[in-house]
Amino acid sequence: FFGGRWRYPYLLFPLLVWAAVRFRPRGASLAIFIMAAVGVAGTLDGSVPIGGATLTDSVQILQVLMALLAVSALILAATITEIEESERQSDASLSLLRGTLESTADGILVVDRQGKVMTSNQRFADMWRIPQDLLDSRDDDRLIAFVLDQLVDPDNFIAKIRELHEQPESESYDQLIFKDGRVFERYSRPHRIGGEIAGRVWSFRDVTEKRVSEERLRRETELREEFIANAAHELRTPVTTLFGLSKLLHERSHTMPKERVDASLKAMNRQGERLRTLVNNLLDLSALQEARLQVETQPVLLSEVVAKTLESLPPPDGKRVEAEIDASLVVLTDPHRLEQIITNLITNAYRYGGGWIRLAAQRSDDHVVMSVHDDGGGVPEELIPKLFDAFIRGSNSRSSTGSGLGLAIVRRLAEATGAEIWYEPGPNHGASFVLRLPQVTR
């Protein structure tokens, strides 16, 4: 192209390739244009020797050569551009996939047909408490060996993996129980690429809270049904008695002796009082369970509340009550609710205890601990775990008037006023109910 002084035209190819690779179609087009212009100019002035060809033939041959070079360079540039665009799209897809994996609440693990780990999200590592170095190894056998010790039934865990390995088309769902009480739902389905199975996707969901909530709801439903049944049973007895006595008086009062009429009226009065007490207890318990009961805490002299309570609860014949309460003990509580608690505890001691009941209180750190002790037979061991549940009554009761709600109300009243209540067997025999109250220091 330059008067015959340079005859190595093939050295232009690396320049064309460089222009196409570096500047893509625009660079390839510009380089082709420059070479075409120089080539045409050289051909016209005769500096390009194309053996024996006329000027027209030389130009035509040069055009064909330039066309081949141009097509080759532009195809190369276009191919590289497509590859780069494909890589960008692939990177975007991978970024979207990674973002999706990391944003899900489930733990995701993807393995190939041989069981080797292809990818996973951080949630999977957190749920299974897998160290990062172990996860980076992508060794499925080591991962399985690591998690087996966490499971209650590792054999079933392994059996499911083997079953799906033998049946790659299958999908599965099961639950995994952990030794620490956690519960995972495990899902699995084939991973396909172009219609062909390339591996398997495992998804793990922590349903521990859901299961606990379901169990709590089931238990609450059972307790509610049991409560309603017990309440109906307790209400039926006095209602039936009142109905029977009223019917008897209505039909035969004119022929019955006065003494029998008076006895029937007294029995009706007792049953009515029992019915009123039971209804009030049910209403109190319902209000406590739904946190509707108003509580007003204030500094209270414990000895005054105990004295007032004992004054309204004289001991039955054959029973004796002793109280040893320091007059300086001041507690933070609702005086009306505290009186209700002590009343229920003393009534319980009258009903189930022996002939002697003792109330005592002492300081313990920033609290006052008061106990109500009796010398009865104590609480049967099998009854202790559910002692403060509703409608629980001891088998050694000397009275059938108890509703089984007293201690349930006591516990909820104590919780509502910031106190604690529990049962302790007596040192030799009998029962002790211990009430722990916040102390006010003067």
C-alpha cells in the first residue's frame, strides 16, 4: 500500500483483532474503514501489485478482500459483545438468585446428582449451626456427619436421603425433631436444567414456634373444655338441690311439719350460698385469666390484713388458729386481694387440714415470706403438680362444699399483685402454702 516498500499485509490481522476486541463493533468498523481507504488509494496509484490484473480487477479483488476482513472483524466484535452481554445477564441472574436465596426465611441447600453441595444460603448454615469452613468445603458427607448428632432420629434422616437418591424423580416432605426441642420441616424436590435432573433442592423451615403455639392452643382448648365441664358439674349440684327442695316445698309444705319446712329452707339457703360463692369464684377466675381484674397496690401492714381476715373467719369447732406476724412488716400489695388470698388459704386449711393452723411471716431480702401451715395429712404427691389448677380438690376433704377453685384463684391473684405462691410439704406432716410478697422498707 505504500509504494511497494512494505509487503507484509498479514500483520494487519492482529491489529484488526485488537480493534474488535478492545473497541467492539465501533473499533472494528473504524479499522476496516482506514485499511479500505488506504488500500483503495494504493491500488489506484499502482502501489499494490495484484499480479497481471487490470485496475478494475485490482479494485474488485481488493473490495472482496476488504469485505472478508470486515465481516470477520465485525463477527468477532459482535461475538465478543454477545458473550459479554450474556455474562452480564448471567451475573444479574446469579445476583438475583443469591438475593432470593438469602432473603428467604427457609434454609436452602442444593446438591448435584452425586450429593456434592452446589450452593446454599446463610439461613441454612445458621439453622444447622454449621461452621463456615465446613460449609465452604462443599463436602456433603461431612455436612451430614456434622448434623446427625443434633437429631433425635438420625437413622430416619439418612434413610430419607438414600431413598431420594435411588428415586431422583421423587419429591418428599417430613419433619425433623432435634434433641434441643427444635422442629424443622424438610422439603425436597429434583433440580432440573433443561429438563434433565441435575441434582436436588432441600428446603428446611423452622416450625418450632408454630408447633409450640399449636400445642399451647390445643392444651388451652382442652383446659377450656375441661373447665366448662367441671363448672357445669359443680353448678348442677346446688341447682338440682334447690330445684328439688323448692318443688318439695311447693307440693307438700302444707302437710309437712314446721321443723322439716325450716330444715328444707335452711338447706336451700346453704345451697344458694354455695351457688353464689361458686358463681363469684368463676367470675373472679375469668377476670383474672383475661387480666380484667383491677388491682391497686399500696403499702399495707401485713399484721392488720391477717387480723382482719381471721376476725371474719372464726375457726370451726375443734380447730385452732395461731398467727405470728411482726407488726412492722409492710408489704406492697392490694389489701383487698391479699385478704382474699389469705381467706382462701385459711378456708382451705379448715377444710383439708387438722386441728391446728399456723400463720407466720418473716423478712427475706427485699420480700416478706408468709406461710399458712396446717397439721393435716398434706397434699398427695400425685396432686402437687396440678394443685393450683381449677377444680382440683383433695380426696381427704371433710366437706363437699368446696368448688376446687380456691387455689386457682389464689395463684392468679398472687401473680396479679406481684407476689408468688407455692406449696411445700410440712416438716413432719401437714401442708404449707408459702406466699412471697414485695416488702416496703420504712
